[in-house]
Amino acid sequence: MSASTLLNRLDGVKQTGKDRWIARCPAHRDKRPSLAIRELDGRTLAHCFAGCETSSVLAAVGLDLNDLFPERQGGYSGQKERKPFYASDILRCVAFEALLVSIAALNVARGVELPEEDRKRLLIAASRLQGAVEACDE
């Protein structure tokens, strides 16, 4: 939906900038405009500075939250795009987890028994190290 669909149902609309407006909120007795509306990347954003929920504002003019967003185009799979991790982030994670593992290994080599909490943390480290390997394969 474009912002005009919402704006046409509101009172006291004033444009405050490119793709930005204010209006009287239909969800409460608004004497001065407290509802901010913005169109951004095909979405319509609405915020009542008096504290009304967006769903209440929309319901007052016969709309719902789905009306604020553009319709999905055909072929949309519904799956989020998985963004790759930066190699430097993976390397930092590996370095930290390897440090924990090496400290634990040193303590075990010295005959120090690892407490349950440390053993659990080692399992987390192993899982994270495996995750780093899998992230590199993607």
C-alpha cells in the first residue's frame, strides 16, 4: 500500500518533508497532529506520539498492519536471504574459542579437574568451532 491510502483516511494531514506527513490520530481525540506517517521502500510507517498502538490507529480507519506493506511479488519463497559472515568475524570467534580450549587442555594436562561449568563451556566452544567450519563451506 502506498501512504496515500492511509493519508486519504486521515484528518489534518500536513506534509513535513519528502515522503513524510503528520495528521490527527484517529484512535484518540487528537486536537493537534500527533500521528507521524512516512513512506519508506514501499512500506508505510505510522507512529502516534500520544502512545496509540499502530494497530488501533489503522483499525480506526478500516485498515490493518498488512496494509502497510507492499504485496509480495510472485516467486517469493518466503525464506530469508542468508548473509555470509565476514572472514574476520569467523577468525575472531575461532581464536577466542581456541584460547578457551587450550586453557582447558593445559589444566587437564596439569591434572586439574574441570568443573561441570567449564565442561559445558567446552561443548559450546566445540559447537562454535564446528559452526565456523560450516560457515566457511557456504
